[in-house]
Amino acid sequence: MSEEFSPESINDLQPGAEDNSAESSPKELSEPTADTGDEAEKSTGLTEEAKAQSETTTRFRLRAPAIIAAVILLATVLCFACWGIFFNRSLHGKWTLDFTVSDKDYSVTLEFNNDGTCYFHNGGMIYKGNYTTSEDQNGRSKLRVNCTSFGQPFISSDFYYEFSGNAITGRKLVLTDLSGLIFSPDDLSEESTQASDSKKSAADYLEENGKRYYIYALDSNDSYETKLSPLDGAIDEKLTGIWLESSADSNYDNTFAFNADGTYQITYRDLIYKGCYAAKDGSCVFNLVSLDGTVANNTLEYKFDDDKLVITVNDVPATLVPTDNIYAFDTGIK
């Protein structure tokens, strides 16, 4: 009779078969070996590192446009700063010239604005005008300045102009005076030693067409303010404010501004006076700093007629009314 085979005997007949029943128990299959745990930990660490690197890359990609824009903006700002420091050749601003005539020191300031207006600061007196620029046939930069006083020409001068220095060493506007704003040109055929000595404060000179034209170096001086000489004395509070004198026989008005800090400003059509004052009991003392720095005092009498102010200067009375506008015309002066 043939031998019956059980499932166990079939396993025994398979080549190389061994009894692995103990190793195949569910308990042991569920417990990883020590080596398997280390590999899992390493795999998890690599995954976290890759994830962190991916997040960093993503953040950089998101921020890259902003970083690039910031770098471009910084470079632009630096370029403009370098231009402003080293290559600025603009007339706009205030330029001061200190000079000497007959051993006496003087100081004047020219102010050029973007709108073509200019101002000639002569101590406490400020003249309004305009300017234009051009080039001559030789390519030299030319400047024409025109200022008026009471509607009449006061300054009409032509210059060659150029710049020297920079914002660090000090910018200078170099003017060759072709019309004699400060020193009249010399006729070389009639030159006198005395004339040359009196003009020694000029930086240099240019000789052409039988003339000697004097050159001045004006310092950049945007912080310039009108020189004032404060007065000791009381301030009449009723006088403070802005007063308008309207002239029936004139095409312009005058304003008188008496400030609470003891300064005043008298504004005409194209001329401004700035100085200090003290007022009490109908008498007002006011001063003005001149071109050479000396101070001149003047006096006016005043009284009130209801809401009007009546002032008398050199025995000539004038009636003023309150106003809110310090300029009866557009001066552009700040």
C-alpha cells in the first residue's frame, strides 16, 4: 500500500528545506532587528534634512525678486549719491562770495532757483531777478543775471561759469565777470597799478580782446540766511502782524511784517528788506545789515486808527491795513 503524504512530508521533500516555523511566528515578524532600526532612523534623518533644504530653497526663491530689487535700488541710490557728491554741475542753490575792496571786507550771495528766478542777497536787502544759461561759439558756458529794483534794472551782468571741487572738499561756482558786477574789467591799454591792487581779492583773471576780466570763486552755501542784528527793547503786541500799504498811483503794493520775535520784513514789488526792530509808545526803531556787515538804525512813528496802522517815515505818512499775505506779489523767496 502506498505511503500517504501529509503537508509536513511535502515540506520535507522540498530541496534545502529547513524547519523555519519558529522564525516565522507573527511575534517575531513584527519586531525589527537592531540593524533595521538604524537604517530607518538614518532614512528619517535624511528625509528631514532634505525637507529643510527644500524649504530653504523655496524661501530663497520667493525672496530672490525682493533681494534683487533691493540691490538694484541700493546701486541706484549710490550712483545718485556719487553724482551729487562728485559730479553735480547744477547752478541751483546759494553761492557766497567774500571779497575785499580798499581793505574793507564784503560778502554777497547769489541764489538760483529751478524756475529761472534768482536773488541777489546784499546784506539785509534782497533783489529779485531772473537768469539764463547758454554757450558761446567756443563751447564755454555763459550765464546772464538780471535783477530789478522798484521795477528798474539794477543788475545786468554776463559771466562765463564753471564748477570746481565737490561736496566733500567744497563746491565752488567759478564766475568770470564780463560786465563788472564786482570789479569792472580793465582796459589793458590804460591799466593802472592801483586798479589791479584793489582787485586782488579776485581769484584770477582772464585777458582777451584787450580786456582783463576778473574771476571769482563763490562757495556753495545753501544754509545761508540773511544776517540779523537783534535789538534790545520792547515789542508792541498790537503792532505785530502783516500790514498792507496799497498805493493808488502805483502798480504794486507794499507789505510790512512785524514779527513777535523782533524781526521784520518789508516787501516791495521786487525788493525785500529784512532786519530787527523794537517798538513802544508809537516809536519804532528798525535796523538793516549792510553789504559790509555794518548795521544802520532807522526810526518810524506809528499810531492806530481803528483797525488801520498809520506810519510816518521822514515826515511822509502812509496808511496800512491788516492782511494775511506777506507778499503782495509772487517773489518766490522762502
